[in-house]
Amino acid sequence: MPRKKKTVASKRHEMIDTKTEDILSTSGVVPSVGLPKDGIFSKKWVYIVLGIVLIAGGYLFFNKGLLVVAVVNGKPIFRWDLNRVVMSRFGSQTLESMISEALVDDVAKKEGVTVTQADITAKENEIVGSLGSNVKIDDLLKYQGMTKADFESQIRLQLSVEKILGKSITITDGDVEDFIAKNEATFTATDEAGMRSQAREALFSQKISEKLQPWFTQLKQKATISRFLQ
């Protein structure tokens, strides 16, 4: 039986196939390769993910307070809920206090006023000593609900204000004698030197109080303050 002659179409098809194979082999096109037997999530990646999960879980376990601040009858109180309540109740008050501290710090730096740790310690001892021999600093902090850092911060602010405003305060001997004459029954000191010292301190505090509000009001009016707390 005679063999069939290849048609033009068949020859053309062979030529296309041959050219296609040549193009693929010379152009660098590589046929798609199947996924490895282990798949995308190989054992190596599984171990890495498990390690991350275990580390994160351990961190949260030993730092529960980062998320949950208390548990009441099995119901957690989350830190963000605590922050929200604290901000709504005390946020504005705390912000104004921080603004006041920043303003006073700026003035102190401009005028070269410094408060040393020795100044703070001396004031602490003075305050605690005025409360009686049986009162300790820890007792005072517990009563006030403050930390030592907060207490020292308030003292630093007070001393800064006293040094700033105290530059313009003058107390004469006549002021001291007049004060003793009017308030003799209130002194704890019995000798003349002690009474004069206490009188001078009382007059100084009185004059600071008189100057403080007008000075601070003017300070806030001159300052540029932008508040974003809502």
C-alpha cells in the first residue's frame, strides 16, 4: 500500500513545532516546575512559626499586665479599658499639670534656675519633720497615694517656682518683728532666733502665694499651647 504523502499543512505543523522547540530551548524559557514534595509549608517553616507562637505566648504569660490588669469573677479588665476610664476622669487634670511643669521648666532654664537633689532631699526632710517624729517618708507617700518619683517631681516644681519668684521678694527685719508680734502663739520655736527664722519662712511663703497666681496666669497667656486631648 503506497505511503500517503504529507500534505502542506502537515509539513507546516511540523515546522511550527520544530521552531517552537527551538525558541523554548534558546530563549531560556523553562517549563513550570511542580511544587516540592514537602509543599510550601515545609517542616522548617512549621518549626519557625511554632517558635514564634511559643515565644509570644510566654511573653504574654509572664507580662499579663500588658493586656489584662485584673480579673473579676472570671471576667478580665483590659488595660485599654483602664486607660480609657483614667483618661476620661483624670486626663484633663493631668494634662494641665504637665503643661504647668513644662512652662515652669522653660522659665527656670531661661533664668538659670536649678534645683539640685540636695535641695529636694532637704525639703523632703523638712516636710516629713513637720509632721512629727513618728512619721516616715514612706508613710507620707502611702497616705498621699504617690510614688517617690512623683513626690520629688512636685518638690522640684515647688522649689523652682520659689527660686524664680523669690528673686523679687524682700523681707525686712521690720516685717519679721511685726509678724512675730501678731502670731507669737503659733510658733513652735521658743528662742528668738528660731522664731525669727520661722517668721521669715512664713512671710516668704505668703509672698510667694500672693505672686504665684498672677505670674502663672500671665505665663500661660504668653505661651503657645495646643491641646489635642478630647
